[in-house]
Amino acid sequence: METATVTKRFTLAPLPYDKKALEPHISEETLTYHHDKHMAAYVNKLNELIADTHYDGMTIEDIIREADGPLFNNAAQAWNHEFYFAQFSPEPQRMPSGELLDAINTAFGSVDKLKERMNAESAALFGSGWVWLASNYDGEVMIVPKPNAGNPLTDELRPLLAIDVWEHAYYIDFRNARADGVKALWNVLDWRKVEERYTAK
Ligand code: MN
């Protein structure tokens, strides 16, 4: 039987851990909604929007750099969420080391100071968005707050770490207390992953 099929150009990456594995910092219920509902919707919409356009066949990074409007929003949100979920682990490396630690100390004074600054930027970002740690191609690290689906790739920067400050990221576990939701993330942030991103060529 012939049926019309929509090419699944981009697929929903599975979470790299069990949905209970990050509790009590990120609950199973939050991950169920955030990954299986919110992220899945961005991936599905991205596939709908690229169908029969010249974007079909492009990398998601190139779509993010070139598109605007709904296509940018859904491509960036699909990318941002895969990147976000990949940085957590139930057995995280609790501190950065090596070149990344040196770069953080140079830019912020200490890892604690970096966390304080990212917490403050997360609280200050009005509405929905992301607070990024990113590096330039000289290896300098910086905090980059972005509204809505914003991503440092559009600034020729390398994303290293993402804090999702959309309400859907924290509302189930922390209700309106965004600051508490952000602070909880540091308990499961795997600095090993951030180092990999920093040193990737
Ligand atoms: Mn989100």
C-alpha cells in the first residue's frame, strides 16, 4: 500500500539518561513534558517547515544561521534542547578542569563567580529565553543571554552550556521560582561535557 509519508529529516534525540535519573533536581515529570512534548513539537514543526524548501538537506546549524521567523525559532529550539539535555548527568563531573577552567578563571575569577553571574542573568532575562556560556574562536569564554530561541551560533560563537529559562523548564518542579530552578541545574551539570564542547575542533 502506498501512503504519503513525511520524511523525518530531523529526529528527536532520546535523553541520554533515565527520566528519573536527575531527581530531585529535575523531575521525571519535567523531563516527560520538556523532552517528549515541548522538544518533540519543535522537531516536528521544523520538519514540517523545511519540507519542499531549499532548507531540506541543510544542516540544522546552517538553518539556524540562515533562517528567520518560525523556521529559525523551531530549528533553534530543536538544537537548543538537544544541547541542553546532553549536558546533564546523574554522575556529573562537578568542576571544570584544564583549559576550560583557566579560561573561566581569566574571564570571571572563579567557577563560583561564573555561576553567580549566570544565575543573575537568568533572573534578569525578561520573558522566555536562554542564558549561554559561549566561547569565541580565541578561546575566550563569555555569558550570552538571548531572548526566545536565541543561540550564540548566530554570533559566530561556540555554545558551551545552556540555561533554559522558559517557564516550561521549571514550572512543574519550582512553580514561579525561576531562580531555584536554575540553581538546581548546577547539581547535575556535567562539566566533562562542557569541556568536550570547549576543546572540540
Ligand atoms: Mn525548553
